[in-house]
Amino acid sequence: MDITHLLNRRLEVWRSSRVPDGLGGWTTTKALQGEVAGKVDQPSVRERMLAAQAGSEQTHSVYLLPDADVRRGDELRGDAQVLRVLSVVEPSAPVYRKAECQLIQKEGT
């Protein structure tokens, strides 16, 4: 089964890394890792309830190709949205990956 025809968005993958600040501490920066094809959906009520029981707030599900390099803590950016990846799951057959995400809204205007 191929889901490529369903992946209608290009999303940038941004990943955090810690680098020394030169003063004995660390600075956290985000760096662009590349782009992935994805399909962004609203999660079902059941998925939102399971996330809430686990202590997180899932607002979007992002479907990806099975080999997409997307990890927990990454940000997916595209179409004026920033989505923080809460977890990544795969079905038993490697047809797709699903990133459970939280929309990060900008403050102010």
C-alpha cells in the first residue's frame, strides 16, 4: 500500500540541539533538518482522549512516509503552522508513520 498520493503538504523538520555557549553553559538552538511530505489531520475524539490521559494535548495528526526522519520534540513547519511532535508511532506493517502533534500558536497579532 502506498500513501504518497495522500501526502499533500511539504513540511520543514526543525530539530533542537544543545551547543556550548563558550561560558561553561549551553544554548539550545533549532536547525532545519530537511523537508518531508505529510498529511495534516485533526485527531479523532478517541485519540485526543488517549493523549489527555497520557498528560499531553494532541491537536493534530501528521501522516508521513515510513522512512521520514521525524522524532519526538521536532517541530514541523508549513503553511503558517508550527506543530510540536509529541510522539511518533508506526503500524505493525510499515505503510506510514504518524506524528502526534500539538499546534503552537503565535502570541499577539
